[in-house]
Amino acid sequence: MRAFENQEEVLALIERVRARNQHDTARLESYLAEAGALTGEGFSEDGSVRAEVDEDGLVSRLDIPDSALRRGAHLAEMIMVAIREAQADRALRLTELGQGINGERTAERVRDAIPEHTRDRIAERRRGDGRG
């Protein structure tokens, strides 16, 4: 434990701790405000089925064109791929947003939990959209 020589040192330390706490609180509040509105978007392998998940990770929209309806037994899989990708997209966005708060180790764990081909598809789509 550090011994302080005078009252000014103690007051300076308290001020630094207070300023750091204010900074961290502001960052956390900003993160929570942005994270609360984050959604995700995903597509089937062929890109025809589109799913969106809301801020809770629940499906909020599912677009299925007539051409996909004719896929019969494959339609369920197409829908599930789109939903899973939308959930992964949201998880990656949350991780990217909170990286400064949660740290790189948490971000790596989230990325590792998402299949590589799904991460690659999301990254490719983002590059095409100009978002990453």
C-alpha cells in the first residue's frame, strides 16, 4: 500500500479516480444506449430469404420471396440459416460496439462461438454495404 506524503497527493488521487469513474460511466451509458437499438440481419445461403432480429435477438422480420416458397423441403433450412446469421450479425455488432468496455478477449470468444463461414458471410456482406 502506498504511503502518502501530504494531503494534496490524496486529493489528487481521489480526483483521478473520480474523473476515471465519470469517464467509464459515460462510456457505459453510451454503449447501453447504442446496444439497446442494435438489430441483426441475415440471409439464406442463396440470399433469397432475409431475416431480421430485434434488439432482444428475436425474429422481427422474415422476407420469403415466392421463388423460395417453391424450394419445398429446403425452405425450413433456408429460414433457419437466415435467422442464425441475423443473430450472429447482432452478436458481432454488440461485440464490436462494446470492445472498448468488454475487451478483446471477450470479443474473441464471441467471434469464436460463431461458425467461421457465417462470420465470413457477414463480413462480406458488410463490405458490400460499405459498413465494414
